[in-house]
Amino acid sequence: MTTAVSFKHIKEEPVSSMAQLVNHAIAKHQASMATLSLPATTAHPMSSTTTSTKLHVQNDRHCWDEMFSQLLQYQKRNGTTQVPLVYPENQEFSDWVREQQALKCNDMNGDHLDDETNSTPVLSRNQMKRLNDVGFEWVTRLDNEATWELRFEELCQYQREHGDCIVPARYRTNPQLGHWVMTQRRHYQLLLNEKPCSITLERVRRLETINFPWRIRSMPEQVWQTRYAQLSKYRETYGDCLVPQRFQPNPQLGFW
């Protein structure tokens, strides 16, 4: 019998940045998945107890129904059940989604229940059916999710340093970021045209909170004003407007 596990035994550490939050969430998910697949007599390296200890998942009927209701609301808003790994608005909800995906492992081993009792904290047949009926995505896209979160944090850092989100397509300091912002714009257009894409409404909302421009060519005046303000700041700092062509703190200004 596979022993289900609570996320509560995984040590919670304070995080100070989005990158740390992403890594923390990934470690938390991987630890839970690893523990679920271990024999009941094996001690998990991240836990001070063994998996034979009775650990309870917060999966009682009332709590589960409440989270499932939130899942339906999220799906209605975003058109998907793929909740971000790092979801500051409701991290508990994101953890619950990850927990359901992890408990799927029990079903693969033939351990899930045929009723709603809580004697063994795993998904019941009814819970499994309800999730399947709404098209719940059982696979966690850890790599894609983590990459998106890290690039988003890099974009926020770029904005703090340059005052905008107009990252050059060929950004020498961080070529991956330049490619990523182009990808977001391309997939946004696919979304508008109702074509398959990787961007979600939640990601669109988050990008718009930092004034991410979806079209660059249609906003030359805004770009010009931004660069002019940066040039004025350069003059205040250095006493002239002789910006080197390869100005390391702001390559875009040098090119402009």
C-alpha cells in the first residue's frame, strides 16, 4: 500500500524573491512526488519521520469541495486547469492542485478508494471522476512553468533597471529574455485569434500589470519618449550626451 503524504512535513523556508519562490515550489512538489513513490518502510531524506508515520493530506470532503469550486472558477476565468506552480494570489490553491496530481500516483498503483472515507488519504473514485469530467490536467509542466516564472522575474528586473519592458530582440546581456518576450507577443496574437498557444489569460494579466507592450512597432512615440528620458538622466549623471554605442548599463540607449 502506498502511503499518502502531507505537504506539511516539508520544511517551509522564507523566500525573498520570485526565483527563490519558484525553486522552493519545485522542490516542494518533487519531494512530495518522491515520497509518494517510496515504500512505506523507507525514510524520506527531507523528513524527520518515516513514511510509515500516519501523515494526513488536507483532502477531507469539505476542504476538497471548496478547492474544487475554486478550480472551476479558475478554469472559467483562464480556460485551463493548469494553475501556475507559483501563484501568489492563492498559493494554497496551487499546492492543492499539485497534491491532486501527486495523488494520481496512488491510483496508478491501484490504491485509490471506492468510497468517500478518509481512512486512507487518497483520491476517491468520485473525486477522480469529477476532476476528469472538467478536463483536469494530471501532468505538471514543471519545466515550462519554472522557465516562464524565471523569465518573468528577469523582465521585472529589466523594468526596474531600464524603466520599461521593451527588451531588444537581440539583447546581448540576456539573449534568452529577448527571445522570450518575442515569444510572449507571438503567442498573445495566437490567443487573440483563438489558435493553440502556450500563453494563458493569467499570464497575460500578470504581464499587463507591469505594462508589458504587446506591440512595439505601433508605439514609436512611447519608445522615443522613454529613450529621451533616459538620455536626460545620462546627461545629469555624466554631464554630456555622448552615450557610447556599446553602453553596458543600457545598450538600447547607446543604439538609439
